[in-house]
Amino acid sequence: MKLINARNIIILALTQIGLGLGFLFEPFSNPLIEAFYAPLAANKQLTATHALFDQINENNELVIQPYGYSKADQGKSIPVLSLHESSSQNSFVAYPPAPMDYTVLFRHLYEQGAEKVYVLSPLIWSDTPDPIIQEAIGYELDRFPFKGIGQALIESNRQESLPEYLKEYAILPEQIIGDTSKLPLASRWHGGNPQIITKAKIYPTFVENSDVDDNATDKSMPLFVKWDKHIVPTLPLIAVMNRLGLKGKDIKAHLNGKLYLGSQRTVEIDNYARVDTLESLPPTMISTESIIIPNIPGMVKEDNQALKTILNEADAIIVSEPSKPSNSPDDNAIIMAKTIHTLMAGIAPLPQVTYSAIPTWALWVVLLDLLILTLWSIKFSPKNRNLTLLAQIVGVMIFSYIFFVYLDLWFQFTIPITMIVVITIGSYFLPQKVVFEEIDKPAKNYKNEPPAPDTLVIEQEPIFQEPSAIPIPKKAE
């Protein structure tokens, strides 16, 4: 006689379904993997503030992208070449500098290795320079791969449209979260056009007479202004965007929250889109005398390789001339340099870290152990069954933690957890054991062989019944 146990068949089916769903849902388990492994990976990286899951590569390795404050960027100061009186008196014939002085300055700055130059100067003189001189200044300025001219904005009744080249830096409304009413309003440039012929663009620096508190010395200038229904970055942010190769579409801002420069930098900003400037590393002040070195025959030149390295590796170089004759550097240039340094020293991606998966045989050992324990727990009461399931899940997570932290191995914990959860939940719907007997065999004597406690036996009444003896009545005497 063959016995078929329907309960065992269903348990076997649940096991197959649980394993199948575990491997089937593996590609969709990335959020759970990131939530568990990313914080552990960040703690393993001493310089990381947080980490994100990147991918599982073709070698089944877990790739984690940590983020933290880059020591290299935090230790890189922004050079400021200030053209105030005491700085430029030994290099130029007169003060303020004449148009040709800028030609000489830009040429020597380029020869010293500078690449990213932003000019905070009106570049306007009482006597309009000759067109040849204007072209000469522009030619020297255009030699820098990255350049720009900073100019203030003003709010007035005379509205000018936003220049076309600034629209590629503009931030769309959906990229900003928060109240934008506190951002400075502007309607046009403040002052005339620079008296040079150049390909360098004019970028906004700040808005004259805005409502922003200018007395906050530890704050940067606003990183955004509203102009002609557009939200446009100011020069410090544009300089960083050029340095990181970003466009306006890559910027996301949460006012009084965080500013995301693509995936490359993250900084905190306030309601006015300002950052708290870092005071630990002030700008590097450079005099014109160290840049403009006369070429005199027989003169021994000093080794300025250190200066060339600073200029070549700088994230930006600020060339500033105070709007009025002064014997001290321009405050706006100092603030701008601090702002650029703060943005570049924000949270940045660190080198990626990869973790190998546990061996395949180890994975199947874990799966078989959990399967045996889960099938054994089916005979428990519902309460004990739930406690066993919880203990198994906790055990899997502890197993994953130990392997990751101490052995640098990661474990796809979603596979075994899915398996044991499916089997445990399905066990609540299992029927009693039912024994089906073959009809061509004589029935067992159930009176002599009692059934198992959890077996339901279906007894069938006989179709034909032997006639019982009929009593014969006695004759009456």
C-alpha cells in the first residue's frame, strides 16, 4: 500500500516557493542592502560621514560609495591677488592700475600656471582705452581655460532680461525646496560694461542694497539671486560649478537645509542660500610683485615653483581691484574666496570600497540549516513558531554583521529571510494529514491499529451487510 501525505507535499512546495522568491527578489533588495550595509561601511571609513550603495558588480561584489570631508580640499586655500595700493605700488607705475597693467598682469599670471581666474574689478577707466588695448587685455584674459568677470546687480524699475549664457546655469523651480522669497531680487547689472574685448562672461556677485544681512561676517554672499523670473547662481557657486563640470540641472537646493552640487559636494545653507564660511584656512594673499617678475639680463630669478603649484592647483583665483582706491584688500574678494573654499571643502565622494560575497557553499549551508530549523518549528504552537521566526531573522542579521565588519564579506540576507518567512506564513494554512488508501487493497483493521494522533482516517460503511439470524418463534403449547 502506498501512502501519500498531502501535508508534506505542501511543505515541500512552500520550501521551493520560498527559495525561488528569495532568489527572484534578489535584484529588488537593493534598498534593504543599502539600509543595512551602507552605515556599517561608513563606520569602517574613519573619514566618512555617510555612505551609499552603488551597485553589485559582475563579480558579485558589493560596491559602496562613502562620502566625507576631503582633507585635500579642506587644505587647499583660494589665492587672492588684490590690486590695492600697497600690493601693486612696486609693480605698476601708478595707482589705480592702468589698462595696460592688466595686460601685463594677466600675461604673467598665465605664465605662472594659473588656469581658473575670476576678476572682481570694474575694468572701467575714466579715459576709454584704445580698441587695440581693449583687445590686448581680452586676449590675455581669454588664454585662461576658465575665466569670468564679477559684477554686482541692482533692483530697479528698469528691468533687463537675463543674459542668454546665464540660462544654462539657471536653477529650475523644482530643483529648489523651501521659501525662495528671501533670495535677493535683481533686475539689471549695476554699473557699465567692462571696457575690454573678451570672450569672458560677466557673472553676478551680489545685489546692491539687498535685504540680506551683510553684517554676518561668518556668512557667505548669497549663492542665488532671482532675476527675470529665473534663479541664477552667483559667481562663487558658478566658479565651483565650472571646477566640478556641473550645469544648472545638476544643482539641487533645500533652503535652510542642504545644497547638493550633483553627487560631488554637499553643504549646509540657510534661508538666504548662504553657507557658514570656514575660518580655519583663510585665503592666500598674493602680491603683484610675486607675479610680475621683470626679465632683466643678469638678474638671478628666485625659485617660485611653490607659487606656480598653488596657482596651477587652485580651484579658483580671485583678481580683485577695490571699487575705490584703498590700501587694503576688497572685502568682497575675501568673502568670495572663503565661499569657494567652503563649497569645495564640503562633503565629497571618497574612493569606492568593494566587498566580496561569502562563498556559495557557505550560503547553501546557511540556507539548509535555516530550512531544517524552520521545518522543525512547524510543529510548535503559533506563539513559539513566531518566536522561532524572529530568532532566525535576528540570527541572520548578526551573521551578516559579523562577516561584514570582521571579515569584509557581504551576505545576501534577503534570500534566507524570504525563505523562512514564506514557509512560516504558509504553515498556518496547512491541513491535517490525510491518508488516501488504494482501493484494490483490503481495508485495514482500524479497530486493532489505532491511527496516528494528527491523522484523519475516513472510514466507509460497507455497502452490503450480512443478514442477521432471524429468531424463530416457538409454537404455543
